[in-house]
Amino acid sequence: FLPQVDSANAGRVLASDAAVFLKKSGLTDLVLGKIWDLADTDGKGILNKQEFFVALRLVACAQNGLDVSLSSLNLPVPPPRFTDTSSPLLLSGTASSDLPWAVKLEDKVKYDSIFDSLNPVNGLLSGDKVKPVLLNSKLPVDILGRVWELSDIDRDGMLDRDEFAVAMFLVYCALEKEPVPMSLPAALVPPSKRKPLSVPGAMPLIPSSTKESHQSLPPVGILAAKTPLTQ
């Protein structure tokens, strides 16, 4: 990976170059900031080769659900994955169907039990059934609208078990003060929703500002509808 961010071959990586590259990992800015702080040991805003490898290792830890800490560096993890359609080197062997799902197994069990308690019909929950759970988080309605928009991956106005897990994952991220992304990172797409031939990077991680202002509008109607809350 180093030649792609160290084009001058100086053996060091500037913060600006590293930020653009690390963003392709699909991790949130909060996590990437923590990774940078741990890797940039002297706080100069430049990583040498060794520090850059530490950053890559921490990215791999985060992508595999491990803590972003120096103690995780010795744990066995697969190589980090980055989505970039312009670089064939990065695409080799990293089809999005191979990405580990960002939702951890123990969390999925917890989300599944909430899903089942809401009485799904044919394995699906309507917006009306999901709405009280979302509102219960006390998050702003525009954030909850974006959570719904991102989790209803097949756009059918209903959430299945995996989509509901994505919604819960995003809600908990928001409660931890992590920003809810404007588009769903590849690592968060449930394996059941992934297309085997899809090209990583086709899903934009950094949306254009023109789309941003309109994207969260439609689902807000679902949340703001004046239906009585039964829970």
C-alpha cells in the first residue's frame, strides 16, 4: 500500500495523503482519527514507514471488530481492505462479498431478539413497528431518517432481520457520538444483500454535497407521521 500514498518515495506519509487513503477503509472518521493518533507517535502529522504499517494494522483490527488499541497489534487479523475502483492492485481479492460484516455476532444476537419482539410478519417489520424503537433512542429525527434510509437497503419500506441489525448498529453508533454516514459503507452491507459481482468502491464512501441535502428527506415522513406509539 505504501507506494500509493508515498508517490515521492520519501519513506513517509503526510496526514493529508493518508487521510484520503484511509477513508477508503469504510471506517468512520472517529475511528480513523483514533488510528492516526495511535500511529503518529510524535504528533508531527507525518508517518514513517513503520508508523504507516501500524496504521494499516489498526485499520485491519477495526474492520474485524477488534479494539483500536496498541494491544490489538499482536492479534492475528486478515490484511486491511480498501475500496478503490481506480487501482487494480487494491481490487485484487477484495470483492465486497468477502468483506467481514461490521455487525458483530454477539450484537446480531441482541438485535435479532429485539426484531423478534416486534412481531415481524413474514420476516419483515414495517416502518410503523420500527419507528417506536428508533424514536426511543432520543436521537434527532433527521438522524433517524438517515438511519432508516441506509438500513432499508432494498427500498421496500420494510426491514428484514439483517436490515434491522444495520439500523440498530447505526443507532448505537450515533449514540456513541459517531457520525451516521451519508451512504452505507461496503462493510456494513449485510452479506445477504451483497451482489457477488459488485465492484468495491461502487458504493460511495464520501458522498457529493449535492446529494447530501436531499438524501435524508423521504424517510423523515415515516418517523414524523402522527401514529400513536404503542411502546
